[in-house]
Amino acid sequence: MANFALDPLPHVPGGFEIVSHDPTAPPSRLYAYIDGVMDACNEDLVIAILLPVVAKEDFQHLAEVLKSFFIQNMGVRLSEVQPSPVGDAFVGFSSPVEREKFLDQIIQSGHGYTLRFMKHDAVANVRAHDVDREGLIMLMLYPHDARNNTALAKACAGFGLLRYWYGSTNSARVVCKVHLHDDARIPDDVVVATGLEPRVRTWTCPIVVLKRKGVTMLEDEDIFPPADGDLAHPFPPPPPRWLGMDDPNADAPAVSESANGPSGDVNMPDPPAANDADGIPAEASVTQAVDVAPRPVDAGNVAALVIRDTAVVLWKLLELP
């Protein structure tokens, strides 16, 4: 959470005015968990910060000077310049790549002004917040028509941040996983309301705590390159060789291994070589090619065979009903 000065007057819509804050009322703050990761859709947007600070009444003149300065000196056309509650202006570039060129620069301009840009989501209202605990709760008798992400997040916002909820066929309860702050106290029940003025309907939903545990923290990043000068991914030391297992069937015959490893095949001995009459192993016979003269074909015989086969086919066709 961040505490910072803010002037909302330049941003009030026409025809409206700000309701004064009651100085006797205690400060209040609501936490709302939006999502795990937001889609980065505005990577061309920055916030311009000028030193010394420029009065908000001079914004129109400041916007014209910024556009002219970037065209004449940087060759860059700004897509938009709008007032910002923090810093001096929202500035839009034509592309995220163009924006990156100016993020780390400090630009010197006339009259002693220095200009720098910050990402639109990394200014005074941004903080890193540690979520210390997580837990599972049951919302009993929660309205069926309000069982969705938006409504359940609002129901849990007073004591934690809704991570997700479990769909179930049980109509009596809704199980939610929430992240709790260190000083958060889970209430006994939550009252949810819906409807339009002048009258709304409310449901009182008892809360039952199911689980509470510390969030598992990941280890810090390893030093790279390693301090000892070794590789980041060295080969592991060789493990000890396999020593076998105690076989309860020690008397059973072992399965032999083949020449290519323990495949389960049984090695068979080579067959004995044939001996000739003198007891000397006979050499393997070699097939010899024999030239055989082709038999001459009688053209008359071939024609006779064709006529016979044709007559048989016609006779079969005549026998058909």
C-alpha cells in the first residue's frame, strides 16, 4: 500500500464537484485481488516527470511544448499527452520499441527543466505487497446466482484476496482459497447484498475456516556464473553401480543374456559344422548360375488358349437366369 499526495480536481467530469472528506472519520482501505497476471496492453504508455514540478494549471501549455520538442529535437511524434494525477503527464508513443529508447534517459530542456519517463504502472502508487498466509474457507448458504469470480472476490475482499474458488454440486456451500494479510482476521460471517435502490436484498453467509498454513516460499536465485567458476549445468558425479537384489527364488535358473544385453533371449549354441568323408568340415555350397535357354512360344497355341477361355466365359453368362 502506498501513501502519496494526489490532486483530483483537474480530473473531475464537467458538472460535478468533489464531496468533502469527513475529517473525523477514520481512514479506510479496501483490498481487491484482480488477477494473477495482467495482460500488458499499454507498453507504449509512460508518465512524464519534470523537475522542478510544473503546476497543473499549466498543463495545456506543457502538452504543446512536449509535442513540439519531440518532433523538432527527437524526430518522434507523440500519439497523446494527457494530464496525470502523479507526475506531470501521461505520454503515449507510437510503439513499445520507441518508448524503450526514452525510459532510461534524462533529457535536459530549457529554463533548467529535466525530463524523464517512467512506465505507467511503476510510479508513486505502486508497491510490492507480501501475502503472508493462505487458507481455505467455506461460505455457507452463499447465493447460487452470485457464484462467479467477480461476486466472490467482493465477498472476500474485506479479509483476503480471492485466489480461486471450487465449483461443486454441493448447494450448501462454496469453498474458496484466499490469501490473507498478516493482521487479517477472518470474520464469522459476511453479508452480501444485491439489488437496486431504494431497497436491496441481503444474505448472511457464515464462514468456516478449513485450512490455514504458511505460503511456501521459493529459494532465492542462484548466483550466475557460479562463484567457484564451475559450469552452471555440470555433469553429475557417476552413481554407484547396481549391486543386485536378494532373490527369494535363488534356486530358479537364471535367464541368460543375449549378446546385445539383457533382452531375455536365450543364447543358443551354433549348430555343428557338417563333415565330409575325410572328417574335414565341408565348405558352404555356393549356388551357381545356370544358363537355361528360354522355351520358344508357339503363337498358334496362345491363340487357341484365348479362344477356349473366351468360350467358357460366354457359356457361364448364358447359364445365368
